[in-house]
Amino acid sequence: MRAFIPLTLLATMASAQTPPTPAPKKMTPNEIVAAAPPSAWKAIPAKDLLVMTLAGGGKVLIQLAPDFAPVHVANIRRLAMSTYWRGSSVYRVQDNYVAQWGINEVKRALPPGVIERPPHEYWRSAAGLSVTPLGSPDPYARSVGFAGGWPVALYADGNASLTHCYGTVGVGRELHPDTGSGVELYAAIGHAPRQLDRNIAIVGRVVSGIERLASLPRGTETMGFYKAGSVAKPIINVTLASAIPAARRPAFEYLDETSPAFAAYVHRRQNRDDDFYRLAAGGVDLCNVQVPVRAKPA
Amino acid sequence: MRAFIPLTLLATMASAQTPPTPAPKKMTPNEIVAAAPPSAWKAIPAKDLLVMTLAGGGKVLIQLAPDFAPVHVANIRRLAMSTYWRGSSVYRVQDNYVAQWGINEVKRALPPGVIERPPHEYWRSAAGLSVTPLGSPDPYARSVGFAGGWPVALYADGNASLTHCYGTVGVGRELHPDTGSGVELYAAIGHAPRQLDRNIAIVGRVVSGIERLASLPRGTETMGFYKAGSVAKPIINVTLASAIPAARRPAFEYLDETSPAFAAYVHRRQNRDDDFYRLAAGGVDLCNVQVPVRAKPA
């Protein structure tokens, strides 16, 4: 028994003489992104793009976030330019949590200019940030939204932080705060571990190749560390896109959160009423709205 | 400059004659779970435990949810008991989304009693559900919490649904609703795709071995399907724990959401103030509070 008849169906029934015009197919979020005009895309500067090459040749590209963690990002740029990570490895993969890489245990001398104990940079003042609100409630912060292409959280104390979403890259540290220089990095490979927000320095996000980390075998030791002597995934090298000759340099861009296309994308993510769906939620959580990023079209 | 001195520190300063007692180390969520008494754990019935054996011998264990999708679960039990999935495969792995398995494309005759088009079972009435609230806001539903060991969402229309969290198992279907019988199943292997809630039948969750699915190579075709002819991950068999001789039968249990241990666990997940953390969020999202499940201690 179905007591409720949708109004649109009633309208169709009333005008049964004329064949009903089928409602236009609603675009999926991906279709909205694909249809965004070139003006809606913003280039990621080459000096903000870290290129990590894994054994086998697969690449993981990471966009750095100098507006949120300037000292850590400066460290990371220096480490990359000095080939610090040549011959390092992904040595920890914990299911539904993180993949972590660097040198681990063995200590290499830091290249000149790298600050061993940077300020924490776990948050910054929200002043000066232009935030496009998500418009859905958030369990971790007063409000959330997007700024400069990044998902951000705003807190009651007037501060803002980047957020741990799938693909977010942060700085490994010891128990004591302010102990991470950037030599050990991790990427989130599971459900967003937002409890880490404001507790660790976020320095960027994987914009291409996260599946190369997320599909690695999980480590069998505590916290997903690989067993000593087992084959961790070797890292051939890490460099900056700006150091790669222009002809071979990767170029990426993100969808500007102030564009109409981005607004339409978020709206559809909040209200999935495209073909597959029966009931739209009317809301979405921040980390379920990944900022669209793509290789710059030729 | 630090103008703010915590009260506890002031108290310590006032009684400087006696050496300060170090604050007891706060337990992590995992430590709280490990310390829960046996009475806080509830057995998962053997008839609700699906045992999937992958090529190589690795097992994926799935707890079924008959209180939420009884017809689909009955189908799945019958399919398992008839060895329907013997020689099937994981044929789709989409990064940050799902791993999907079954027969795909090729159609096998359904065993007797399996209903080809079950009712949708995308939600149920909240009446009769005893829900322990999470106590943090949710972007997708009016409120969320736990019932019978499951994460659940409650909606304004008086209905409730299970939620798509990491490890949630649902029934693959075509574009048209009510087209999934349970022969094709998927597990969420990335950030919670909660937009699927109430749009697809959730039939259970992986309680052991999700990493075997989450670390599979991603499919290179649209939506993560494996390329035709490429090696999908073969499934040796799927059966029910209740059909396995008692001596070899796996037994699992979950932490009762009405127990004090569960309350303490949720509280710490919302307020990470154990050693590693500097700032507790004061909230957490539903899918970042996985219901603890463990193999029953011998």
C-alpha cells in the first residue's frame, strides 16, 4: 500500500493527454566537475607540488600547504631539493589509518636550513582566511568549509586548521608535541582521522597516486609498522615539480571553491538526487567532499 | 608569552612542599576496550557470521544484520549454504570507495528460496530500536548512535538505517532500486560514503580481514572494475560460521553499547586527551567510532 503520491506524478496524471516530458537527467558530482569552465580552475604552483617516485616508477604527487604550515613546508622543500629521501621507504601502513614514509630509526644529518624543531603550526589564526562554508554541521569544529582549495575547520577560539581527510599529509612526530621536522611524513588512507586536527602539523594532501599508498600491504607490527627485514616499499626519490624540466613537469589544478561549479558540486554532494539515488541526505561531511583536483589539460 | 596557567598547575605550585603526584596516564580508546570486563561483550551468533575465503587462504569475516535487512540476509545465508559463491571473485576495487565481489556479468541460477527482488530494506522503523546516542552532531541524519552493536542513523520521518562506515557491507544493485538480491556484495574501503545510506541495502560489516580487501590493487576501468582478463582476486568459497564444525568455528563478539566500557570508549574518542594529544575536539563523527569487535578469547 502506498498512500503517498508525489506531486510530480499527480501533475503527470492530470495532463495525461500530452505525453509527459521526461525530467532532465541530473548531473552527478563528477559530471558537474567535468563540465566546469577553465576559469573555475586554479593552478597549483610548481613549488607547492612534491613528486615522490616509488620503486617500480609509480608516482605520488603531494600539494604542499605553505599558508598553513610555512616552516614545515620550507623544511620539506629543502629536504626534497637535497635528495634527503633518496632511498627511503614507506615503512608503516596501518589499515584504515595511515601510510608513513621517510628514513625511520636511522638518523640522517639534516640539510642546511632545515629546522629540526619548527613551531607546531597545528593551527593558525582564521583572520585573513576567506572561507566558503560547507553549510553542513560538523562534529569536530564550530564550522567547516574551504579556503584556497583546502578543507578547513574553524574553532571557537578564532583559529583555523586544515583537516585530516583521506589523502591528507601530515608530519610524523613523537609523543611530545613539536618534535616533527618533516622528515617523516604520513598520508591518511582510511576514514578521516579528524581527532588529529590541531594535534599534528598538516603540510599538504596527495593529489595523485594515493591508491599507490592505500593499496600497500598492511604492516603486521604494532601500529602497522612493517616487520624488521620485511620489504617496505622503497622510495626512489622525492623532488619538487619546480625542479623538473618544464617539458616533463607535472601540472595540476584545483576547482576554485568560489566558482559556481564548485557550489553546484557541493550542493549535489549534499543532495544526491541523481539517477542512482532514492533519498538525498540533505547534508554531507567535509571529508566526503573532496576538493576536485586534476592534471592540467594539455 | 603564556598568560594562562592551568588550574592544576596552580594547585601543584601551591603545595610545592610535597612532591607533585604525576597525573595518572589517561587510557587510549584501545586501552579502554582491552580493559572492558567479559560482561561487556556480546557474542555474535554463528548464523550471523559469514566466512569468505580468498585465494591464498586469507579470510574475510562478515557479521550479518538480520534486524535491518532480514530478506536480504536470508538470501545471503541461502547463497552461502548453497556454495553459490564458490569460484567467484573480487572484481571491482575503487580507491576510497568500495571493493565488490560476486559473479559479475555471468548469471548463475539462484538456489531455491533466494528471492530475486527482495523489498528494498534501505531503512526500517526506528520503533523498537533501543539507540544509545553518540552525542555529536551528524551532517546526514537527525541523530546517530548505536543499537544492537550497530552504528545507526535516525531520521525526521521516524525511520532508522544502518550507516555506510569503513567496512560496511551492502548489496550491489543496478540504477533502478530494488534490483539487488545479494549475489553481488561490496564493502566500503575508504572514507564513509554516507550518501549511500537509505539508498542501498546494508546487510552487515566486515569484522575481520577488511585489510585483505582494502589493500587489493585498484581496478583501472571505470568505477574501479578490473580490466577484462586481468586477475581479479578469486574467492575460494563463502560459508556461514554455523556450518563449520565447532572445533574450527570462528567466534566473535562486540562491545555492548550499553556498557560503561563502551561509554568510556566513546567519550575518549570524542575527547582525545591521552598522551599524544594537545587539544581534544569535543566531538567525533559516527564512523570514526568503530564498534569494537574481537575474536572471542579462548
